[in-house]
Amino acid sequence: MILRMAIPATPAQPRLSPWMVVLLFEVIAALGALQFIYDSYTSWLWFAGMLLLGALSAVVYLQNKKAPLFWTSVIALGGMGLMLLVFMASTTGVFSPLLGAWVLLIGGSFALLGRKAAVWYTGLALGGVLTVLVLQQLKVLHFEFRHPPASIWLTEIVILLTAVILQRAMLLLFHRAEEAVKVASQQKEKSIRAFETSEARNRAILEALPDIVFRLSPEGMILDVSIGEQANWPSRPEALLRKRIHEMLTSKSIDQTMQAISWARSGYGMQTYEMEFRHPAHGLRTFESRVVSLNEDSVIMFLRDVTVRMQSEKDLRESHERFEIVSRVTSDVMWEWNLQTDTLWWNDNFSVVFGHREAPAHVDHWENLVHPEDREEVRRSLRFAIAGSGPIWSQQYRMRKADGSYADVYDRGVVLRDPQGNPARMIGATMDISEQKRVEQERTERLYRMEILDRVSRELADVGLVPDAALGAITRNLVRLIGDMCMVVQLSEKPGFTHLAAVYHEDPRVREQVQFLMGDRLLSVNTGLSGEVFRSGEAVVLNNMVASQNRYRFKQELAPFFDTHEVYAAMSVPMRVHGRVTGAITLMRLEQDRPYTTEDQTLLQNLADRAGLTLSNARLYAENALQAEQLREANAVLEQRILERTRELAEANEMLTRLATQDGLTGLSNRRHFDELFALEIRRARRSNQYLTLILCDIDFFKLYNDNYGHPEGDQCLRQVGAMLKAMFRRAGDVVARYGGEEFAMVLPNTGPEQAELLVQRMQNELHLLNLPHAFSKVASHVTLSIGVISAIVQDHDDVTPHSLIKKADEALYESKHAGRNRATFRTLQEELS
């Protein structure tokens, strides 16, 4: 045990009280005084009694001498009893009442030596009295009986009373001493039990501690040791006793330890420091040491292995530093939410992205920035994420910026939990996707406009040559597509004048008001906004209009209309037919302050041209059915030309692509396309550290084939060989190309030497099955191939280029030809380099 409690001293055994000795001495002194009055032949007994009493007084104070004290007390009391017995018998006779006092005195005295001894000695005293009486009657003993005067009898009575009082006092003193001993014994038992309990508790605490605990001398010697199970100590702790702790420390740690021991013993309290400790199983480790002074001769040292904790703290610091770096360099808004206190931390990008001078410090302040329509959905998704619905939380919503506008954001985060699984923190990033949303919205609007255009085209096709139906379809779809009000003004039959042909607005009251103002009125071709279009033949766009501009532009057309309506923007484009302006389509924004864009103008002009053509065709049909039919045919021819031209253009583009990448004879990749793909596969192989195989093959004696069978048959042979190769190498990434003349090249990614050899054998078998006759070959009766194969693992430090691999493969091909053709030569780049 390292920590031991001081055992309380054992209380003294019961002994004769000094006051008892004094009382006994007073009795002897009183009786001695009587002896001088009555001289007797028993004087020598008095001297013997005094000597025994002196011996008793000498040894009564001796400590831890139980047996000598007991027997000395027995002899002293026995001698005194004998002395009193002889005195009383010789003074007053055997029938003296003092004999009763003698028995009481002997019994009380021996009671001081123990209850059992008191009973035994009292019986012995009574036996002695009876023996004296019997001997007196038998005349064996003769005691002279005297007749003292009354004063003597009075003295004897006083002596008797004194003896009774003394006996009572000695008994009381004995009981008090006995109670004191009993109390001391109980206290001792309690102290022993408390000590045992404390010792067991201390032992349990030390055994439960995961630490290593040493009790050290001031010189560093191990006096006691306790090692927890988690310390993984390979040997018995007792083997460390009497060794110096220096053997397990580095030189620097030795100095630290001795200084800590010195300071702890000097009264500076507990000393805590980190040191390097040689663990017999794990080597040099970092331990946290705590040194506490136990007493003047020893100190207690607690050692705990903190190597893992320090590494974790280091990793945590590095992780925090990385997080700080990422939060500074990223364009996203980084945030952290303390789920216990609902406080938030943001990086500096919050102010940059949203314009707020101060970031919200509490989650409630952040919720106030979320768009009211999105707030409840964001709360719901956050509750599910915190409850453990998934590892990652993500949500799109709108957040208010400093200028009052809302930015579309994409927010994502992860919930971090404590060891008990309770949510503790949440870390995430917010990305401003407003621009992305705008692009997506524009794309959606573009698709919607394309649908509208397709719908207008179908409606115009359905209405045929009915002008009013065509105008209704155009104005209705333009309002839906661009907004808000559409008017169509056409040239009147009366030269120099125009009239309102159609008007549309979602509100019928607005349509009726415009029709009432313009109706069947004829306006000069130079009047109003449409007049500007007729004069110039170009579109007119007015954005951010004011009331004076409205009245000036439309003073002859819709001047009263502006008294009840606000026009924010207007746009008018000409309807052309064969280069001649036949009308104008005007759009006006009445409900929203949003300008017309160039895309709006292009779309309106496209529809205006189509509408002008449709209306022109309808008018011509009404004037002359024949001309209408011809116009329809012309329109059909035009559309057919457009389709044909589109088809021809597509075919031309396809042909250009094919000519740029394919061999015209075999349909395989040409040399240029092969070089591009080969370089790409080398870069890919370098990244993936995989095999890349290049195969070059050449048709044997192809010149003789051409010379004897003719070039058409030679071309057919090349096509068949190319088709066989293309059908064989069909994996994603495989490249089959006509490298030049009768030479072919194959690039095979992720293909090692063994696979390449199997593929080459299969290729030769497939060519053999084709059985292309070649009677003029010098190696076989059918067409054969000479093959060169190079396989390589392309690594970052290798200086591998397409040219170097082609050169190695060409050398292998040359070796196959030199060895007799109709064969394959296999090489690997590593063998070539070695």
C-alpha cells in the first residue's frame, strides 16, 4: 500500500490506580499506629507488609509488564491480608468483628486484579478465616485474648468503618477504570475498522485508476507502486521496487522529475508537467506527471499516458487551421451553429455576399433573414436533420440582403454529435446561387418561348387563311409570352393611312377601352409610335418611360388611355412581307416595371415577320384564290428549302466531321484522329497508373495483292480487314485506326501484355476465318498480318510520348516482318527501358 493511515495507540491495560495504592498505604499506616499501642510478637509481619507495599508501589507504574505487575500485586495484597489477619486475631481474638472487615478488604483489593480473581481470592480469604477458627477450637493455635478499653473498641469500630469506606472507594475507582478501558477499547475497534475501511477504499481507488502511481523517495527510488490495467504494463509491478525512476526517463525528464520532487517537498503544492517515459511495451511515450508530497520521506507521483490525447489535440488544431484556411479562401459563406446555446459563427464572406455589416449572432436573427415563405420549410428540414434523419442537411431558400432584395442560396451542413449521440454543433456552408437561378430562369423562359412559338405556329396552321383568327392567335400568345398588352396596326386600303387590326389584354375592360379609342379610325401613317415604325422600317423600344413621353409618342393614338393607365415600357416592330412594311405590332407593359430585352425584341420580330407573312398570304388569298394558292406553294417551297437546307447543312457537318476523323475507305479513325485519341489515352493511363497497349499491324505483301488483283480488290480487302478489327475491338476507349496504306493501329487501354497476346491470337484467328485469298503472298495462301505490340505502364516520372510508343511498336512490327511475317512480336516498355 502506498498510502497508509496511522494506527491509533493501544490503550493501557487496567492497572492499580495510584490513589488505590495511597489508600492502601493509609490503611497500613493506621494499623501500624495501633501496633505501637499493642506490642505483639507479630512485629516482623508489619515490616514484611511494608516491604511488600513498597514493592507494589515500585512496579505499579511499569508499562507493558502485565505478568510481573499482576503477580507482584498478588504477593503484596496477600502479605497485607496475612498481616491484617494476624493483627486482628492477636488484638481482639478470632471472633473480632474486624475479621469481616478483613474479608471485605481482601475481596475489594483482589477485585482490582479482575472479577474472576476477586471471586477466587474472596473464597480463599473466607476459607482462611474458617481455618483459623477451627484451629483455635482445636487448640492448635492459641491467641491471647485481651480486654482493651472502650477507646480501643471505638478505634476498632472506626477502623472497620474506614475499611468499608476504603473498600467501596476502591471498587468505584475500579469500575471507573474498567469503563475507561472499555471506552478506549471501543474507540480502538472503531479506529481499526475505520482504518481497514479506508485502506480498502484507497486500495480500490488505486486499482481502479488507469494511471501509474509511484511512491518515491527524495532521491527518486521507487518505494511502492500501483499500475492500472489500462497502462498495459507487461511485467509485475513488484519488479520495479527499489529501482530508481531515472531508468525509465530521458535526461530532460529526469531533471524535470527531480525538480518537481524538490518543489513538492518544499511545500509548493502539486507539481504538474509532461515528460517522456520509456514504456516497456510501447517504447518512448508522452506522460502527464503529477507529484504530491506525502510526508518528509516520500512523494506520490501519478503518471498518465497522454500520447494519444496530444496527437488528437494536434490533429484537432490542424483540422481547425485547415477549416480557417478554407473559410478564408472559399467564396462560400461558412457557418457554425452551437446547438446548446443557439449561437452562430460566420466567416467574413457573409458581409461580402449579403452586404450586412454584422452577421446574425443568434439563430433567431438568422431566421428573420429567411424569406417568410421559405422559413417554415427550412425549420422543418433542420429539425429532421438534427433528429438524425440523415448525415447531411441541404436546403434551397431565399435570404434577405442588406438592400432589401432576396438572394437565392443553397445551404448545406452536417450535424456533429457528442459521445452520447446528442447533437452538439452543426457546421455548413451557404452558396449564393442567384446567378445560377437567373440562368436557369432564362433557360426556362427560353424553353417556354420556344413552346409558345411552336404553339403559335400550330395555331396559325390551324386557322389557315382567316386573318382575324390569325391576329387573335398572335396577340394572345404575345401577351402570354412577353406581356402585357398587344396591338396590331395595319396599312389601310386607303393609301397613307393605318387602322387598328387587333388588340388583346387579359382584362376585357382594357381591350374595350382601346377599341373604343381607336376603333375603325383611320390614322395617318406618320402618327404615333407605329407611325415611327412605318417611317423607319425599324423596331422602336421605349424603356423607363414617363408620362410626358407616353403622351408624346401616343398623342394621336391613345392619349386619353394614359389618363387612367401607367405605361412603363413599350416596344413596336414592323411586320415585313418581301421587304415591305405591311403593319406594326406594339407591346406595352402596364402592370410591372420591367424593361423589354433584346431577346424580347428578337422574339417579337420573329413572330411579326411570321404574322406579316401569314396576314399577307390571307389577304392575297382573299383577293385572288390562285395567287393565294401560289403563295401557299411558295411558302411551302420556302419551308421545304429551309428544311432541305437544314438537312443539307446537317449532312455537310456530318460529312465534315467524318472526313476530319474517319478514313474514307474503311470507316475507321484516320491518322489525325488516332493521334489525338492516342495522346488522350496516354494522359489517362498516366493518371490511373494502368497498362496501355499499342498494336501496329501491316498486311503482308499488299503491294503484290494490288498489283495482281487490282486496286478495287485491294480496297475491298482493306475494308474487310478494317471491319474485322472494328468488330473485334469494341470496348469503350478502344481505338482502331487506319494508320496509313495497308497499316492499321489499335490503342487498348487497361490491357496488359497477357491480354494483348490473347487478343492478337484472336485477331489472327478471325483473319484466318475471313480466308481472304492472296495467291501471291509468300507466307500463306490467304491474307495475313505482321504485328508489333508494345505494352506499358505509364507513370508520372516516365518520359512517355505517343511518338516513343509508336516507335517501339514499329520496331516490333519490323522485327515480325524481318522474322518471316505472319507473326506478332510483343514488347513491354519496362523491358525496353531496362
